[in-house]
Amino acid sequence: MIDWAYAMTGAQGGGAQGGNALWTFLPLILVFVIFYFLLIRPQQKKAKEHRQFLENLKRGDRVVTSGGLYGEVTGIADQTVTMEIAPKIRVRIGRGYIAGFAPKEASKPVNQK
């Protein structure tokens, strides 16, 4: 008897299937929209700001790398940057590994005894 009841509901609800498909995908669409505005869009904005920062990098800027090295930019090539991390100690790093400008208090040299 239950099998007969299920067969009846399928025959009567045939016209409503198109509307149900929209309601089925609506939560998935809503989740994508939320992810876009909370995760994807801010990440793209931050990446764009970082690319602009690297393009505007110049000699004399005090920067910090993603590895935690603080130094002053002494030379710039296409893909590499030369930094002076201590007096007369220079290192070459990939341009993409520069995280940002060094904070003001960290850019002061430490007094040596």
C-alpha cells in the first residue's frame, strides 16, 4: 500500500519539479556567494596590493622578508633583490619573498658593544 502512495505523489508533482531544482541549488549558490565575499575577494585584494608593493620597491627601503630577515634594499633586479642585513653583509633573495616594509621600531640598528 505504501508503494502505491509513493507512485501517486510522483505523478501529481510532475509540474513542480522545475521550481524544486532552484530551491535545491539555492543553498549551494548562497554558500559560494558567502565564500566569495569573505575569502576569495579579500585574498585577491591583498595579492594585488602585494604586487603593487613589489613593483614600487626601490633602493633604500627598509623591508622584512617572509623568513623574518630585516634589511635595507641595496639593489633590484628582475626577479631578485639584494638586501643589506648588517653592515657589509648582503644577501640576494627572490622578489616574491619580501613580505612588506619593516616596522619603524625594528628598522633601527641594534647597538653593538
